[in-house]
Amino acid sequence: MRIVVLVSGTGSNLQAVIDAVKAGELDVEIAAVGADREGTYGVERSSEAGLETFVVNFNSFPTRTEWDEALTARVASYSPDVVVSSGFMRIVSAEFIETFNGRYLNTHPALLPAFPGAHGVRDAMAYGVKVTGCTVHWADAGVDTGPIIAQEAVAVEDADTEESLHERIKVVERRLLVSTLAALAAAAPPN
Ligand code: GRF
């Protein structure tokens, strides 16, 4: 199973995927890692790991549609079976998702459909929930919507800050992403 991973930030979830592949625990080929802006640590650590990387810079395009088309073409050039949004902080079009037959996987640091959006951890804390968690799902063109594949709960502690809670969620999120990819790879027909 060939995957392209999209990142906007540090890419620690991506690192878990890279580590699992290197350890022989995850049978996927990371065809490329792409970002929507220059200078992400996600791209830096991927090139250090010897992976193909690319940037389709959101700010270099006059319209979202043109950026989306360029991203679609670049990702399609790697012929992925699955595209993974791993902390990719941009909404993509329905055309992007159709191009990859709906196989666009996203992870989110909350128990969807609760607390979608860019601040899932902060919003859950502000609401005062005692349990939150993370979700791996097939993404559609909405904000953190689409069929849920896996979820796991994480307890909120009284002393938590947004950062401490997000870090604990990310420990679970990394494991869930790797195990979901492993299950998809096991179910994928051989090339
Ligand atoms: C993850 O919690 C992801 O769900 C959220 O941003 C975080 C990305 O972390 N959208 P990283 O870049 O993988 O470290």
C-alpha cells in the first residue's frame, strides 16, 4: 500500500509511521511527504529519513482552487492508495478526495463529532469535558467530518493544560494511526 502523508507542522504522528515502517511493523510504502508551507519540521524530518518530500505552498497561489488543483496533481503523481492528513491544517476540495477514491485519512485530537476544527483540544477543555480522545476517520470535504474508523478515549486531568493534554492524546493518536494503516494495508489487495 502506497501512501502520501500531508503535514503542516512538526509531524510527530508521521514520525510514528516512519518508525513503524523502519521497524518492519507496518507494511506500507511512504511514497512522499508533502506540506502546505515552507519550513515545516515534518518535511525536514522526512528528508532526514530519506523520504521524497514536496511543498505546495498555500500562499503562493492566487486562489484556493488553484492551490487545491496543484496539490491534487502533485499528490496524484505518486499514485498513492491512501493519502494521510497528519496534522495537515487545510481543508481540501471534494475533487481532491474523489481523485483518491475517497481514501483520504485524517486524525483528529478529539472524539468526533465533538470538537471539530483547529482547536479540538482547547475547545474540549473549555467545555469542561472529563473525557476526550482522538479519532481516525475517512475525511470528506468538511471540517473533520466523514466515516469514523477508530477512536480512543483519554481522560482529562485537573492539572492539565492544553499542551499536556494534547501530548497525552498524541501518544494514543500515533498508535491509532499506525494500527489503522496496518489494518488497511493488510486488507489491501497486493499490487
Ligand atoms: C495532531 O494532534 C493532529 O490530530 C492535529 O495536530 C496534531 C499534529 O501533530 N491536527 P504532529 O504534527 O503530528 O506532531
